[in-house]
Amino acid sequence: MRPGALRPAFTTSLATIALATIAFIAGLPGLNPIAGAAPPPPHGACCFPDGSCTVLSPGLCAADSGLYQGDATTCSPDPCPQPPPPPSGACCVANSECSVLSAADCAAAGGTYMGDDVACDGGVCRPTATTPSSWGSVKHLYR
């Protein structure tokens, strides 16, 4: 064999080893021709309708009805838009007390929801008679 005939094979082999070494040190397994590992799929922030964020691949994000924010994006700081708060309004609870709450919070408090954007003024929570009584016994509540 000619001495020059071995040089291209040795050079290619040395280049392959050098690339593998660099890939290993840099933590890039997809560039390592010796390992033969395929690079992992890209990942990035995935936003969901409830405003939450999870780092996923584009395919998993779409499968979970999320909105992919791009490769290598993260959830810190949170890139996802937050949903608006639920509508709120006057909630009448015991003793004719009024609080501005959402319909769900009002129901949980045992109150009566008076409607979206209804304010707690103007006597919206006037007491109603729940037992038979005369006007004389309840008129003090309206003075």
C-alpha cells in the first residue's frame, strides 16, 4: 500500500472523532456522528386557554389545544395571556349585606346574585319579609 492512500481515511476518522468530542463536551448529542443519536425535537412554551404555561414540543402543544410560543421559549417570565376575571355584581347575603362578587362566589357564600355589573348601592339588597308580619313590625327596616 502507498503511504498516501491511508491519509484520507485517517483524516476523515480524525475529523469524526474531533466532531464527536466537541459534540460531547458541548452536550449536543445530535451532532455526535459516533453515537448516531437523532437530535431531540424542539421544545418551547405552550400557552393554554386558562393562562397556564408548560414547555412542550410543538406537536404535544397542539394536541393539548395549546398555543406554541416558539422553539427554546420558556415559561419564565410567563408569556401567556391571562384570561379576564369573571364578571361580577352585587351579591346579597344574610342581613341584607351586599358584596361585589362573581356569580359562582356569590352562590358559594349562600347569597343571591343580582346580575353582572350591578353595584351595591341604592338599596339593591333590601330585606324581604320571609315570615308573615304586619307593616308595623317591619317598617323600622325601611326608615
